Amino acid sequence: MTSPSPVNPIPLSNSLYQQDYYIWLEKMAQLLRTGNLKELDRVNLAEEIEDMGKREKRSVESNLEIVLMHLLKYKYQPEQRSNSWRFTLLEHRDRLDKLFRDSPSLRLHCVDVFADCYGRARKKAAVETDLSLDTFPEMSPFTPAEALNVDFLPD
């Protein structure tokens, strides 16, 4: 008589990656911890690691755009200034600071994409404020250091 097989055995294959991402992650972590490198799903694991880096970069860009958009609103709609805007600036600057503490090299990425993020923030600010796009300068009136400085608010 044969012993019963485990309930819902999960094969280690590309299909596991497609069928249950969470279990696949757990299995890959277990294999890494135990040094069982032969069973690793190297192709998908490498792709996931690359994607993690891309997500971190996108997070920097998203938070930076929000900061820049609110700085523009603050500068060009002084009559609308609110604690909510200041809170949003503080929140997203804090998020960026945490990202930079965990991954200092992302600060360089922030500087590299600053002009592109400003361009997108400028368009979003125009839509949100209902002001003409021409209201906002084509080049950022803020430096990267000012944008990231929790104490900086434009006049």
C-alpha cells in the first residue's frame, strides 16, 4: 500500500509562478535560505528582482510629481493655500525620505528624472487648478533640494 500524497501538492515550476504568486515567493525564499539553488525558478526570480527596482523608481517619480504639483499650486494659487496642501507636501516628502534612507542611490534617480517629473506635475497642476498651462513656467522654479526640503514653501 502506498502512503497518501500531500493534499494539493504544489509543483515547483513556472506554473507555480503563474498559479499562486505568494506561494511561489515563499518557496523561492525557502530555497534561497536553505541554499537549494538548483530548484530556484531563476528566470522569474531575476525578473521579479528587476521589477522590484522599477517599482522603487516609479515610487520616487510618483511622489516627486505630487510634491512638485503641490508646490506649484501653493506658489500660483496663494489664496487657496491650506493645511491639506502642506500635509500632502509633508507626507510625500516623508515618503521620498524613507525611500532614500533605504536606497540612497534612488536620490540620484530623483535628480535624473526631476525635469520630466516637473513637466508632468505642471500639466497636472494646470488641470487641477483650472489655470492655463502657461501660468506655470516650463522650467521648474524649484530645485531638487527645495522640492525635497520639508521646510521649504514657495512665496
